[in-house]
Amino acid sequence: MHRAYANHRQQGLSLVELMVAMAIGLWAVWASATVYLHTASLQRAQERRSAAEEAGAFAMGMLGRDILNAGFYPASFASSAVDGSQVGGYDSYPPLESAVRKDSDWQNMAQGWPPLAYRAGIYGCDGGEFNVQTATCPAVDASQPDSLVVNYFSADAMGDGGSRKDCTGSAVDNDPSNKYRSNAGKKLNQPPLQPLFVSNRYALRDLKNFVDQQDVVTKSLACSGNGMSAFGSPGIYQPMVSGFKDMRFRYGVYSGEADSLPERFYSAAEVDAMPVVGIHGQAYTGWQRVSVVKVCILIQSQGGAVRLEDPAGQAMRYLDCDDRPQAQPAGQWVQRLVQLFGVRNALPYSY
């Protein structure tokens, strides 16, 4: 009796089948890696854009808050025993010098104080950094950012804290023009005898950051205040936040008695050249008639590989602060931020 056995052959993959399987596997790995890297690039680009936008928003907020204070002088500040010249009066910015000058008077016109840059709440320089030591602007360089000076007086009647700190957080009591107005060395934890002069100066300065294991040169919004810091003498520009390419200011100036609406926006040089205008019996320079400040900031991403490839045949562009289209830099992303801030203390004073 013969038994029939089924002939079962053990079959494996042929060389062709193995190569096809490997190719499919390699393609799947390549596709997954491509998707991952593209997603990572998108996330990195978004993070760096968000960081630049946050820096721009912070800078705008800082500038806007200070511009709102420009030209402030507390009208209800109580007169002091040292200087009773303002009893029953209403002072403005800059505070008036007494007919017979007293030590606590802020102005000293016989000695040329204050210089032009501090005689109004707002002052600016075109294409250059305001020189704190000389209180002047440099020669205009159109390739350089503008700078801004914001001046006001403190309001400290409510106690020790008040508003007598500059943009660097330093107290302004020791500024020479505040020598006879402050309480420094006289009464501990008490308000000053008279409102104190505060001056903040804003500019962009080159700054080197370390991003992605490499040095990246960018610009930082820097501020110089008239307070005395623990790290050095007043007037030194200190970096506040980085990630900028340019900063420009334009000034809205009014000219009549009817209202304080600006006719148009002017450069700092144009405001400097404006004649003195009589309004409600008082003489006002161009800077004293600035009622709106237009701030333009160009923010720029830090680090490479931030911007994706341009659409085919279409280069990506941005508008600069002069409304001119510019090509986006390779691997970078630039965006313009523009905002208007009213100078709320720019109204003609009357009492």
C-alpha cells in the first residue's frame, strides 16, 4: 500500500522581491523624514516669527507709554517751603522760572538750561543716535535709525515710589537739574520737594546674540535715562530687547488755536526748522506743538532658515518705514509695525 505525500516546497523571497521591499521601506523612511524636517522647519520659523513679533509689541508698548507721558507736569503738586513761587499757580512743561530765580527753579536760562532737546516733551533725531553728553543730534545718515527723546516731570505727591525712575529703572533724584528739587539726603522715604525732571532717550544699537550655536548680529532697542544707576553714570544706552532692523519717527504738529489736530507728519529736521507760533498768548516752537508721534519699527527674525522658499517666480517683499518695497533677506523675515501715539500733554495751557 503506497501512501501519497503532498510535496510541500518551502518558498522564500526572491532577490527581486527583496529589493522591491527594501525600496518601499526606504521610500517610507525618506517620506517620513521629509515630513518631519518640513514640520520642524515650519515650527522653527513660526517660533522665531512669534519671538520677533513679541519683541516688536514690547517695544511699541514701551515707547507708547512713555510718549503718553511726554510733557507732563503735575498741576496739583503742593508748593514747598523752599520755593513758594508757585503758590496758587498752575505750572506746565517746562515749569516757569521765577521772576527772581530760586535754587529750586528747574530752568536756568542765564546758564543756557535747559538745552533745546529738553524744552519740550518730545524731541527727536533723524538718522542718528541722540548724544546724551551734548544733548544734540548727529549729522543725518539716512542708513541709520532715528532716535527719540521723551521728557516729563514726576508725580510723587502720593508717597515714596511715584514716577521718578527713568526707563532703566534708575532714580532721577541725583540728576544735576533736580539737585534742589529732590529730597535726597534730607528726608528719608518722602516725596521730593518739587516734581523731578525725567528724560528717556531711545535708539537702536547693534547687538550680537548667540543663536543656533552661531553669532547673530541684530539691533536692540536701547534706552538712556537721566537717572544714576548702580552700574555707571547716567546717559549710557542700555539694551532692552533685540530683534530689530530699523526705527523711524514722524511728528504730527498743529499750528492753530482751534484744535491740536496735526496738519501732517514731519521729520525731526522739519520740526526743528519750524517758526515759533503764538497760540493763546504763548509762544510755541515746533517741538512744543507736536501732538501725535508716528512710530515705525522693522522687526527681524534672528537665526537662519526662518523664511520658506519664495513662490515660484515671485520674490517675497516687505515695506520699509518710507513705504518702499524691499526684498526679504535670504533666510530671514522682516515685518513693519506702525502705530500712532497721541501726546496727551500737548494742549495749550490756560488757568
